[in-house]
Amino acid sequence: MLRLPKSIGMLLVASVVAGMYGAAHNQISYTISPGFFEEELFPRFHIPLDLRNRVGATFVGFLGTWWIGVVTGLPVIIAGQLTRRVVEARSRIILAFTVILMTAFVVGLMGLGWAASTLTSSNIRPDRIAIMHAGTMHNFGYAGGMLGMILGLIVVCWRPRQRGESVSPTTD
């Protein structure tokens, strides 16, 4: 079992990595639609006028996602502690964090693809299309983080059968 200080350290790492992911993710979103930030995110996060650019998008990304590291990391760390030896738990938890990040990224891109194919000038005002695309990518990214947490829990908890182990339960 991991000790409490190491668990807190891993949770802190998960939060920082999630925040950094959000900061990087927002660079893509800002490229798609600066208007999404101007209308939605900069006011919500009280970003000063002189930082309402890519720097502000970076701050918004970090502030908007660090907590996802806590929400997704805590169950993974606890599951790792309960189901694994220390060395094995650490490597499985790190693998689970990677799964969470990759799932959030891929699902976010899928959301952008879905938005690009369905939210068009035939059903959205032309001046709102890019804003809707960026917002959809954001929403899908959060959903991807939650899906990634479920997949990460599977990574941490799953135990492959040992060589020679029976497929069916033994009957006595």
C-alpha cells in the first residue's frame, strides 16, 4: 500500500498534469475560436483585459482543469492502494493517468470532429460556428476525462491470469 504522503504527492502530480493538459488544450481551442474565450471563458474566470489572449487562455485552461486531476486521480490512487503492491501500484497508477490523459484528448478531438460535421451554417448562425466547435470540444474533453477515469480504474484493478491458472473457478 502506498503511504499517505506519497498518495498526496501523486494526487498533486495528477492535479498539476491535468492543469497543464488544460493549458495546452486551450491553445487548440483558442486557435479554433478566440471568440469562445472572449464571450464565455475570460469573463467566467475574471481574466484581466490585458491578458485576454493566449496567455489568458493558458490560465483559463489550468484553472478549469486542475480539479479534474483530483476527481479522476483520487479513485485511481485509492484503487491502486487497495489492489496492488507498492511498486506495482505506482506503475499501474502512472499508466492509468496516461490512459486518462489520452482518453480526454482523443474524445475531445472526436467532439471537435462531430461538431465540425454537424454544427454548420445550415443549422448555426455563421458567426457562432467556431464558438460552438470550441465549446463542443471542451465538453467532450471533460466527458473524455471521466471515461478515462473508468478506463484507468480498469487498468489499475485488472489482474491478468497467472500462467497455469484455471479459466473457470475451481470446484471443491
